Amino acid sequence: MKKTLLILITITAFIACKNEAKSETQQEVIDQSQQRTEKQSDGLTLLKGEFIYYADAAVLQTHREMYAVIIDDKMHELDDMAKAFKKEATDFVQVEIRGKITPKPENEEGWPYRVEIKEILNVQAAKESSDIVKLGTE
């Protein structure tokens, strides 16, 4: 009888500990989701990629998509920051921005989506690529 009671108490203790650990983990997930929601509920998207502004056209190329960048004060601010990392006017720079993505109007030419820059997070020099061919006379 004592052995049965001891086994029953041990099993109950293990089950109680297991439930307690789950509730702490669930609370952490809830806390993390609330932190993310505050930043993500503003309708902006985090985009990382290569940016170029040349001859009144601005483009952001990510690993998935090409975006036309809406030319406004924020885009000019990004271009001014990017000039420090460019060797030539046609060089790309690596950027990390938050922006609002919208489809292009049907009567316009260009990329299917465009992005309006709302926040500039990071700007750095683009990685050198060995497959770039430059034409010109020297």
C-alpha cells in the first residue's frame, strides 16, 4: 500500500512540474508576440537588398523581388547615405529599410510593386561581385 501511494505521489509531482514548465513557455510566447505585434501592426514591411538611384529612377532588389522606390524626401535621404559607400554613380549599396509596399498603377510602366520608404535601418557597401562587366574606354 505504501509503495502504491509513493508511486502515485511521484507521478502526480512529475505531471504537475510538466504543466508548470508549459505555462512558463506559453507566457514567453505571448510576451514575444505582443512585442512583435506593436512593430509589425503598422503595415510596414522589412526589406533587405541592393538599392540604386540613378537618372531619376530608384530600384530596390531583394532576394525575391524588384521594387520601384517612390522618389520622395526619405528616398533622397537614403541616397545621400548611400553616396558614402559608392565608388561610381551606378554602384549598388546594401540597405535595410522598412516601407509600405503597394502594387503599381495599371497605366504605369515598371516593376509590379513599388515601395515607399518610411524608415532607414542600415546602409552599407555592397559585396564585390566577380561577374560584373564594365564597358568603356580607358
